[in-house]
Amino acid sequence: MDLPPSSYHDSLEELWDEEEEPEEIETVMNFVPPVYHQDLDVFSKVKSEKLPPHRPCYHHIELEGSLPAVWVIYSLSNPESDTLRAYISTNVEKGFIRPSSSSTGAPVLSVKKKDGGLRFCVDYCKLNAVTRKNKYPVPPINQLLNVFNGSSIFSKTYLHDDIMVFSKSEEEHVTHVSTVLSILRANNLFAKASKCLFHVTSVEYLGYVVSFECLKMDQEKVQKIFNWPPPRNLKALQSFLGFANFYRRFIKNYSKKISSLTSFLKKDSCFPLNEEALRQFHKFKEAFTISPILSHFDPSLHTIVETDASDYALGAVLSQISDSGKHPIAFDGRKLLPAELNYKIHDKELLGIVWALKSWRAFLLSLSSSFEVLTDNSSLQYFMSSNILTRYSLSRRDNVYPERGEDLISKNTMNYQKIIKQDEIQASKFFAVMVEVFSNFIESIQKALWQNSQYSSILQDLGKGKSVQDYSLDSSSQLLLFKDWVVVPNDPTIQHSILQKSHDSPLAGNPGQEKTLKIVKQDFHLSRMTKFIKDHVSSCQQCSRNKNIHHKNFGLLKPLPIPNGPWICLSMDFITQLPLSNSFDSILVIVERFAKMAVFIPTMSSITSLDLAHLFIKNIFSKHGLPSSIQLKISRDLSTAYHPETDGQTERVDQILEQYLWMYVSYHQDY
């Protein structure tokens, strides 16, 4: 970058107040790049000690009720008292403050600055409690951070708070910073040069470290989290979780990692933390030291949403694929609500998808192409043919309404169904159940009839006045009628348009095959009509997605025969993949099918047939004798693997036992 000419520095003093110290001018020049030296007066310390002129607008504090009570003054140390007196004296001389005779007041407290000085704060909690709040909406942090995407150079001007300037190139950045400094000068506002940053590649902003490549956590705040002592009461736990929650987008499975801690937020929780919660507390703090660096969101990149649902929490990852590979954009998670805990696993998986799409809706709607959703697809397959949770799809359906005459298909590549407005429905003309006849419908049928050799000959005969059995011409439309029905030739375009209005339209309501056939038969005669309608309805996407399956279970029910007495016929099954208990991870369930008595035997999932025989002899044969249905060389009854309907009795006992175990085994073991 070119430096200003030497003659330029001779005129710098014209920008400064006569009371400005030369050392102060030199210090400011060291902090501010030469390219901005024409705006050095914006950093004048002398000018900053004068109040700016009155503005057209004034700030008013509006109280909703009575004035707050006077608080007791906080005790201050000697250094704090000396600094407070100096602060009051200096600002009274500047005219920034004046003595007050108000009937109310508020105490002050001090906070250490980064440079070691003291910053005095007035505790206005009681005043704020009776003040009418400003309802102006504040944008979320995610939205503020998104504006940095693509920016490679940053500057920060300090004016009692940071003014961020960011650009995509050096030349553009000089223009942006100069514009900001000019606006400050025009409004008699002055910045502190020692706290400003110019032309840096990364900058701290709102607790984050922002750069061109990525978004990181502020290491000072991470260190505070890592050094945080174990909470000893509810307020301390709330403070820790509130502080850590600020960085939740960096932590994968955040809600799962704090599940034991959040359980102590309930009423009447006992402190200190138990051993499990304390272990999770330290492990959770370590997660901040190894958390990944997040990339900036880019609408032009391919985006992936990964979701997962455990027994008590949801988790999601938003990622994008660039030339350098796959990079995380954000993590998110939450604990399931009490009602959601009762959902089945496939419902929880779908809930995770819906929740993730809601959380990142602003990101996903700004994409220039479609995105992927990765989840446990096998457990979600039944949603393709069930409408148990159709309300989810309806709640997330975008309101895409085409203008009249607009070609929506050519403008949007997404698979939207055409939306018919209310006035369009009222203006339509329908046969029977309001089947709409489009403008060239009659002409299309007539043209197709004359192109059909069979019907063209009939039309010729009728036109000559000849009589043809069951056929006639409609006097108004001149359409060919078969008895009382309009003849529709074997033209896929015409037939498909009729079915669209008889089956697909909102007034038809997507009826089934038989009802659709009945609707069409009221007005039309189609060749091979039954097969055509069957194919159309069976391939209808809306029917497949939103209709329940009502047929009975396939096949005939074949229950096992009822035994003639107790302990003659037994059924057996295994419950596996249980948490370890005394070196056992499975249970052998044996049910006596006559009296319904059940025997539960602890075992291992690696049990062999010989081990099973030993368990049977020890627990059954020694007490009840040998049952005939499994006696060697007598008979054996086998059930189909993973088909619980065959042996429903044992499966029902398994369910009851699993419910008991679920209540008494550690809840957070997701098995």
C-alpha cells in the first residue's frame, strides 16, 4: 500500500486541537495506519472529552410504576474508592455528569478491565424492573456471524463498544474504514486508538474469533469454562450451564453430554453433584478444548444435515462439502420433552429431522440447490406409506403460490404439487363431481376421435344420418356418446387430464381406485378404463405418502396348539444386548404354555447349545420333569426367526420383563 507524501505529515497538526499533547499525537499515529492519517482527529483524546451536540432525538426512560427503592451502597476497597472519586471529579469537570437530588439511587460496583484498570458499573437492576423496555427486535447471533462469509480482512474501531468493519479485498476495506471514520467525525464521535485494530485477518467479535477460513471460540472464555469449579448449588449450576450454552453450536451431542447435569435443575435436587454427574461435568469441560473449528456457511456449497435420536435426546450436525472436504458448520441438540420420551424410536428419528430443519431453516432456504438429510433410514421407511406424523410434513410445507398464468414448473426444479387458489376452484366447470373441462377439451376429444379408425367410421355413419347401436351424437357439443357417456378414445393425454380432475384435484380428494372409477363412469366411457385408473391411483405420490394401509396382516394366523396339561409344552426366547449385570448380558425366558408360568434365567449372548442344555436341565428338568414337546426323538416345534406373531405368548412376556428392566436400569443407557 502506498504511503502518503512527506508534505502530508506537515499538515496533520491542523486536524488536532491546540491542547493536544505531541506525545499523544505520536501515539495515535503509531496505532493508526498511514492511509487513515487524514482522519486522525477522530482519535483525538482532547476532543473526545467534550460532549457531542444535541441530536434531534432524545432518549427517555419511561417508568411503568412507582420509583424503585433506594439501595444500600456497596462497600468498596480503598483503591476502588479513590478511583471512584477521581472518576466522578473528572466527569463533573467535563460536563458528562452532574450532581443529582433524586429521591432514588443505585449503588456502583467495579469490574477489572483487560488492561488492569477499573470499570465502574451502576447496578440498575431495580430501576430496570420498573422501566418500560425497548421492544426493538435484536437479530440473533447466528445471523450476525453469517455476514462475515467471504470476508478476508477486518478492522475494529472502539467507540465505547466495537464497530466491526469487514471486506473481501484490501482496496474495498480502505474505502469501508474511511467511510466509518468520516461518519464518526461528522457526528463529533471519537474513538480510542489504543483499542482499535486495523487490517487484521482474524478478530474477536461477540465472544467468537472470526477469520476468512473459520469461526472459533474465544480461548479466554474456553479457559474460564475449563477452570470452572464443580457447582455446589442450583444457582452455580445455572450460571455454568448458561455460560457454556453460548458455545453449544461447537459441541457435538451437547444435550447428551449434559444430561446428568440438567437433571439437577429440577426442583428439590440435592447438591453436591453425585459421582456420575461430577464425572460428566469434567468430561463436558474437556469437550471445549477439543471441539472442532466451524466453517462459515456458504449457500453455494453442497449441504448435509445429519440427525440422530437417542432414547432421551436429539442431535444434529450441519455440514458443507468444499474442495478441501467436509467441514462442520454447526452442531445442535436438545433433550426430549416428557411427552416426547414416549415416542417410538422411528418417531423420535423423524422428530430429530423436523427439529433440525426448523433450527437451520434460514440456512437451508438460502441454498442454491437441494441438500441431503442423513439419518437412520431403515426406521423411517414406514413413513413412506403412513400418515401417523403427517402434521410434521404439513407444518414444514412452504407457501409457494404461483401467480395466475405463471409457469411454476419452469421456474422451480423442486417437486411441488400445483396449488389451486380458491377463486380458481369456484370458477371451474365440472362434470358430475366437478371434473373441470379445460378450454380445448371438446376440441381435443373430437380430434382424437377422428384419428381413431373405429370411432371415425361411427362418426361418419352418424353424420350421414345412419343409426349405430348404442352410439349417438350430443346435439350441443357434437361429442360421440356411448349410451349416456362421452366416448374418450385411447389417448393418454386426454385420459390423464380426466383423472387429474377426477382423482388429483382438491375437490376430488384423491379417492381410491373403486371410487375414482365410479366418478369417471358417471360421465365418460374410456377404453381399458379399469386398468388405466388402477395404474394411475397406485402410482399417485400423494396417496402413497398420506394414506394409511388398512389391509389385514398377510397370511393366515396359525397359533400353536394348546397343551393338555402343565409343563408338557414350553416356549423359549432370549432377551439380549442388556447392560452387564454380574457378567450377564442376556436373559433366557421359558414360558409354560398351559399355566402361563414364566422362568427367567440369566445368561450370556455367547451361549452355546450345550450351555443351553445345562441351563434347561438345572432349572426346568430337575424340578418339573421332561416336557414332551422338546423331548429328544419325540418332537420339536420351531418358530420363524424374528417373527413374534408365531410365539406371541413368549414375546408378550419379554415385553413385560423389558419394561421392568427399563424402570430400574440406569435410564441414560441407550440400548
